[in-house]
Amino acid sequence: MVTLFVRHRVADYQTWRSVYDEFFTTRSSVGVTAEAVYQGASDPNDVTLILTLPTVPAAQAFLENPELAAALQKAGVVGAPAAWLATKT
């Protein structure tokens, strides 16, 4: 298993959350098995995601998915997200 961490700023959390929820089927289809969403304690538009996927290639494919890029734009993500992968040791 691999964990994908993503942090990004959004223009409006409620708009972002609506698009994120609509994207559930796509996340599931690429192998996301667990997920968590966090908002910054002092800034609700500072969003951090923690997603669990089966393999590093699956996580990389998810990040490169054109549907994801379109969803980020539709959701009002500001700037480029910071994303990194980690494996449990």
C-alpha cells in the first residue's frame, strides 16, 4: 500500500467539496481504498488529502489522470497542488 498526500489551496471549500464528492467513482476506479480530508485549523481553504492506493504506479496514474486535472480546475484549486507519496515501513 502507498499513501498519497496532497495539499492545495482552494477558492471556496464548499465548491471544492462538492466536486471532490462527485469525483468519488473515479477515485474508486483507480484503486483508492481509503481517504481523509483535512482543512487548515485557521484557514478552511487550505486542504490536505490523504489517500491510500495499492501501488506506487496506481498513485502515479491517478495523479496523471486528465480527469483529475479537469476536476481540480472545476473545483477552484488555486495554483499547483503539492503531492507526495509515502510507503509505511
